[in-house]
Amino acid sequence: MISLIRQLGRYTIEFILETGRMSLFILTVSALALRPPYRIQNLLKQIHFIGIRSLFVIVLTAIFAGMVLALQGYYTLTRFGAEGMLGPAVALSIIRELGPVLSGLMVTGRAGSALAAELGIMRIREQVDALEVMGISSLQYLVVPRVLAGLLSLPILTAIFDVIGILGGYLIAVQLLEMSSGIYFSGIESAVVMRDISTGMIKAFSFGLIVTWICTFKGYHAKRGAEGVSQATTSAVVLSSVLILVCDYF
């Protein structure tokens, strides 16, 4: 019993220390983001990596998510004679929940893991230490552009996800199930308000911060050796995915 209490206390202390280190990390990054020099070229490079190179998987996920929603929603709504509500059901589900959440998870799997692995490899190869020796802030040079790129890219990817997902629902509802396109889009127009869109964008912005924050932190503090990099990458992806779902609830 005593050993169990000791182990529980050890895990609790480690959790508190890790939370403190992560909080100090993001606060330091936020302060450095406001200080010159502003490395625009590094920022654009990371926007290309996180945003543009994630576009294909976002579009692919969005169109099938919209198609599945429309297909399942149609057969559910027909039981109540409410087929006309299919458009609002698809649009609100995607804009409020699925758009930001699935975009965040896809970016975590495709770009977040790469960010953690890249910084972890730079850490074990002592490239991070070399930057500090040359008088360059490694956090400002390596982490700040990645965090800012995530904050800028994920809301745009989410907006693209929303549009493609609604079009995917249109393909099933109108082209396959022969529902009136006027009913589909008029229902969306009357049901979706700016509050729904702004809520989805706030979620996307928050998820962009979570993904880049957790993945850069884990990679930046990776332990020595290939095993340390793999552990940091796995931990970054798992923790980011869990925090996205938890943050989405709140």
C-alpha cells in the first residue's frame, strides 16, 4: 500500500513539473514572438509545410466525412419525415464540430509528428546547442515560426474542410438521393449563423496552438538517442490528440 501511494505521488509530482515546464515554454515562445528579428522566410516555409502540404489529406477527409454524414443523416431523418433538415444537419455538424476537430487530428498526424521528430533529431545532433553557442535563440529561430504557422494555417484548413464537407454532403443528398438542391442549400442558409462559424474558427485557432505547442515542446526536449526521439514523437501525437478532444468539449 505504501509503495502504491509513493508511486502515485511520484506520478503526480512528475505531472505537475511537466505542466509547469510546458507553461513556461509557451509563455517564453509568446514573448519571443513579439521581439525582433522577425524571420518571415522561416514562417512562410512552415506555413507551406503545415498548411499547404496538409491540404490533400484535409480535402480527402472532408469530402468523405460530408458524404457519410449526408448518407447516415438522410436515412435517419426519413424516419421522422424531416429530410429537409439534412442540409442544416450536415452543415452544423461540420462547421461546429467535425471541421475543426478532424482538421486538428489530421494536422497532428501529418505535420505534428514531423515537427516533433525534426526538432528531436536537431536536439540529439546538437544543432540546437550550436544555435545557442552562436548567440541565436533556438526557441525564437526554431519554435516561434512553427507555432505561428500552426495558428495561421489551421483556421484556413478548417474553412476549406467546412466547404468541401458541405459539398460532399451535396453530392450524396442531391446527386445520389435525388434531394432538391434548393432545399439543401436554403436549409443551410437559414440554419447557419455567424456564431456557428466563429465558434468553429475559435476551436481551429485553439487546436492550432495545441498541436504546435505540444509537438514542438516534446521535440525540443527530446532525450538523447533514437529511442528518445521516437518516444517524444509518440507522446506528442497522443497528447495533442487527447487535448484536442478535451479542449473541444470545454
